[in-house]
Amino acid sequence: MRDLGNGFFMDEYGQVDRSAGPLPVSAPARRRRRGHPVLKTLLVLGLLVAALAYASALVQSSDAARVPVTRAPTSATVRRGHPVILSYSVSDDARRVKVWVVVRTSKGRRVHRFAARLQPTATPLSLRFRCRLPRGRYRFLVYARDADGNVTTHPASNVLVVR
């Protein structure tokens, strides 16, 4: 029987009948699942385990990756051709760190770099040199690297004025 609408039905011989009632309707076919459900579950679990391992590694590495912290508490003023002392300090878990000082112009151009030296931590340190820079205002920055290779993220800086 075929439904013609408005309650009329047609049988296999072409006869129209209103009393036949509604046609039996079969259930719609189930949608096919893509992929095997067990494999999907294993894939999701594997991704979760990998994400947890990555997060755990980040937490552990953040403990080991403590960077040295530098401070340059005082500015310096010097007459051209005279010695100057730049004061700074470094704090870190290690006993000794490599320290280097960079002098830049007020516009940020590097004019001098003092070589890295192994220095003790948690003590006041200083760098003494004869200032042959032209007159002007400079900024000195203090960098440090510990034995693990961690470098200062925010170097300490202060002002150097040459008269």
C-alpha cells in the first residue's frame, strides 16, 4: 500500500482505499558510526595521558629553571677619562654565576660589553674601569647565567652619566 495523502491509500493493484488505515512504517536506518568505538576511546585516553605528562614536565621544569636575579641599586656619575665603579648584585640558587655588563646609549645602541666573569652570588659586586666614553647619558645592564644555562630574563639596569 502506498499513501496518497489526505487519508487515501493505493494497494498493489491500483485500487484506492480509504479504510485501509495508515501504512506500516519501518524505522529509519541507524546512522553508521565512523571508526571503531574502542579505538576512539583508546585514542582519547592516549591524548589525555600525553597532555598530563606534558603538564607534569612543565611543572617540574619550572622548578629547575630558576633564573638568576640581578640588581643594580645605584647609578654612577664620572668625568670622562677617570675610573668609575658600577655596583650590582646577583642572587641565585647556585654559589657562582657568570656575569657580564653591557653599556648602552640612551637610544639603546650597545657601546661596550664587559666580558663574562665567574662571580659569587648574594654579595655586593662592582665593576671598575676607566671611562673613555663620550660625554652623555648611558644605561648599564647586568646579565647573569647560572651553571644550568639559565640566563637573566629581566636584566638589572641603572644610569651612567659621563661628564
